[in-house]
Amino acid sequence: MRPVYALSGGVSKFAKARPDKTFQAIVKEAYDYAIADIGIDFPTFTRAVDGSVASYFSDHFSRQLMAGIMAQDYLGLVPKPSHRVEGGGATGGLCFQEAWKSIASGHMDVCAAYGFETMSHVETWKGNEFIALASDVSWDYPVGGFYSGYYAMMVTRHMKEYGTTVEQMAAVSVKNHLNAYHNPYAQKRNRYTIEDVRNSPMVAWPLTRLDICVMSDGAAAVIFASEDGIERLEAAGAEIPRPLVQVTGIGRGTDAMRMSDRPHVDYETFMQDYATDQERSSEDTRNHYRSLWDRGTRYPGVHSFRAGRTAGNMAYRHAGITDPLEELDFVELHDAYTSSEIQTYEDLGLCRYGEGGEFAASGKAFMPGIEYGLDLTSDPVCPVNPSGGLIACGHPVGATGLMQGVFAIWQLQNTIGKHFGDETLQVSDARRGAIHSHAGTGTYVTVSILEREGNR
Amino acid sequence: MSDARREETLGGFVVHGVPFPVETDPDALAFLKRMTPIQIEQQYSITYLHSYGQDSPWFAGASNKRLLASREPDSGYAYATPRGHDMYTGRETEWIDVTDRTATVHAFTVCYFGSEEFLPDTPFVLALIEYEGVNTLFLTRLIGLDHTQASLEWIGREVQPRFLRNSKLKPTDVYFVPA
């Protein structure tokens, strides 16, 4: 595999509705921004790029099949090679990794990844129905197909097993909404309190409206290149900043479509198949898990995402990470729900299973320098969703995983201030970060590691 | 200022004639860039002929007030939501009757909103049910609990299946009530 570099990215403003443009033109906003950011003009880039990968989730939202080729066409990329990827909420993360593969394999030297979703074309509750069709239509959808309901069931189990509280979940909402206050691309930029979150309308007990991301229209794009591709772009006039941002690890995992089908494995199987290397090597952590299992925990059940743990472990091994909390400077993860951010802290090894709620409210995942109005017990260690995440940025599904990639590139280039017009969300001396994209009830999950070149 | 809003719907008026410059001179054509977009309604509806395939006997069972599950014959690994083949051995499963087994609530929620199709049902309780001696769970509606009193104490509570008198051949032909 060859080194793969993420050179630049662009994000359209995420909004509840963008009737001003068709999806192709919204994609072009993000794509043009990514091209302009390497100081090259559109025709020159079109000549230099080898091909693309397109990302969008649902044919239902746009009532349009083959939308990928319509974007490819509008971007002037025909007849260059392209394909569409789809994997529910992880579609953007899968697209990011497919573009990585195109470069790593030597198939391409310059590859554009672009993604979009226009969810405003139907009313909110019809949109929820479309999304719920990403559950088994024989067994799950007809019972009351509603993703917020599925995630609420997961978190009631998490609360029962681990003592996680609604206030800990609300702390995630406060954090992400307030981070987004400094992100001009975000859809919801507000200061909330724990009480605001708990007093907002109940959607699926115990999740309130402010525990849940919103539907959005939007697009994102990332440009990848090999060393040869960078040379080609620079020969054509591109100005690519140094140090480069390299994608040093990718991981993916899957799990059963119906969360009811997921196993409940014993302690020994968990330690052998799923524990991180760090967890296995710590006697204290082994004892912690032994204690959980003695109290009845089984893995993954419905409270944990085995796909996320699998993807994280794979990406960490690829990138040589053994202590993610200490070795990652930030994480942009798929917080469709505050509860799933907490579940994902555990899957990604930022804390141990059973300790996600406490971690959420501790302050370790918060940004330094922002006054959240919360009584945090720890200093920030590894900011999670410094952008505001899905909860505040929005979730135009096919764009979301790429949006995370763009924000990660900007963090590692130290250019958040340039792109946001506000330095507040720049993680100081960011050298390595992770992005995490998640589908369904945890069916497809991707984790990718990005590093500033020369980090090691 | 209040943030109260009326619920939005997609419905609109049928419009005959759309404002447009009388003359398409350069100024008028340039002004077209400043127009708001035209949005129209598009209807889409379809009826699918959906097959339950190898899972069909479960629906036949539910319509006859029997709750089935499936089991790998040798290992005994059992699926509350049936699968035609075991995910560990790849072997075909066999049917078992779990109607009278002890069942408990594994996880639940109260849905106050939902997908459009289910909005008329709200609020309703969704639950994942454990059957004694069965390795996986079953998604169902839980009836007979006061949704305003939702509590983690509901988890672990014993429940029992009830069946619709008039089968709809859907998984909701069975639902659960407190035992």
C-alpha cells in the first residue's frame, strides 16, 4: 500500500433545506472549495484528477436513481472513472475509505470523494420513515420503525447495566451545540443547559429533541493524492501546504442488521475477540470487566457497538496506536444521538465499557477555552466533536462522514481559523485525529486515522 | 418573542402562470439569478409484493396464536427473531415453539414521535424481549403499561405474548403485556 494524503476539503453550509440549488450544485460548492484551497483552477484540476467516489445514502429522499453520475456529470468529471458507495449513516466514511483505497492501491494518483444528501424534499416524519426502511422491513420496520426508538432502547439498556444518566447524555448535547457556536458550517449553533436538553420535547424516552441530530441538506468533498499525485498537482500550479496530512489507518466493522440478533458473549470471548490491546494488558481493566460480567453484562448486546470496536481496533493497529485517549488529539465521531456518542467513547477505547457516561460528563472530551456552564471534573484530554458533530452540524447522510474528514484535515493543517473565521475550535498542535462514521443500529462502522506528516 | 410555529405541510396551491420578465433583455436575464426556486410536489406510491420467504411459518404460527423461534439443531443456539440459517455453523435451523416460555423485557422505550406511518399510534412502547433459553431478542410492542411512568424498573419485568384475533400477517400480530 502506498502513502495516501488528504490534501484539502470543502463543506457546503448544512441547512434544514436548500431549495436554492439542486443536489449537483450543492456538491459543486464543496468541491469547488476543496479545489480552490489547493490554489488551482477548475479546468486544471479536472485534467489532473484521475477519478472519484460518490457518496449518498438514500434514493428515496431525492426520488432519483443514479444521482451519483448526475453529480459526476455536473462536476465535469465524465468520462473519468467513478462509483457510488452506500452504507446507511456510514456512507460518507465508506466513501472516504474507498477513495483512500483508490490511491493506496495505485489505481489512481488523484481522487476526489464527494457526498451529499437532500433530506428536505419530504416532511420530517416521512424522512424518519425513509430512514427506518434501513431496518429489516419484515421484522423491525413494521413494529414501529423509528431510529430514535431503536437508539432509545439501546440506551435504556446502557443505563440499566452501567448506571448512565440522562444528565450525562445532556452534557454531550451542551458540548456539541456550544462547540458548533464557533463553526459557521453548522446547522444549530446554540448555548444550552442540561435543563434545556431535558426540558425539550420527549421524542423516544429518555431521548429528547436536543439529544438527537437533525435532518439536513448538504454536501462535502475531500481530495486525496499519492506522492506522484501531489507532484502532478504541483507541476500544474497547485499550492499544497506542508506538512501534509496523511491517512495512516483505516478500519471497518459490521454487525447484524437486526440488533435483536446480536450475541451476548461471555467474558473470555470478549477479552479474546474484542478487547483492545491496552485493555488486555491492564489487570485493573481485566478486573473491571470481570466485575461487569459478574453483574450480568454480556457483549455486545444492544448497549454496545461491536462494529465500532472492530473498526477502531483495526484502524488503531494500522496506525500504530495503543492508547487512543492519549495518542489522539481529537475525534470527530458519529453522534446521531448523545447516547451513541457515549456508547462510541467506549467502543473506541477512549474509556472502558461501563464508564462512558462518567467520561461524557467529566470534561475530558470537551474543548479547552470554552465556558460550557457545566461543572466539569477533568481538564480536556481529547476533544470529541470539536466541530459540533452531527447533533449540531446536521446530518446530510452521504456528506456527513466526509464532513468529518474535512474538519479533521483543517485541524491537522492548523487552518480552522482560516476556514471558520474563528480560532476557538482549533485543537492546539493537533497532530493526529480520528474520524468515525456509523450506520444503522451499528451495522457498518468506519474509523479512519489522519496524521500530520512527520508526527512519528 | 415566542418561537411557537404552526406545523408545516407540503401542500400548496395549484398556480397558473409564474412571474417572469416580460422582455428577456440582458438586465432581465441577469435578474433571473436572483429568483427564488420553484418547488413542485411529486407523488410517489407503490405496492410491493413482499415475500417472507423462509420466515413464512413464523407468520402462520402467529396467526394461529403460536410463537415460533428457530434453533441450530446441534448447538441449540436459538433465535427469537427467526433465521433460516445459523450465523455460526451456516446450517439450516429448525423451528421451535416458544409460546409458553418465560419472557422478560430486555430494553424498551416510549415513542412519542415516529415514522409517518406510525404517528397515529404514538405514544407507544417498543421493547426487546428475552425468551427463556433463547439466545437472541425479539422486537415488539408492549401494551398495558402506563407510558407516563416509564422507568428502568420495567427492564427485567416478566411479560407474556398476546395475539391479534384477526391476523395482519405482520410481526405485530403478537404483542406483549405484563405477566
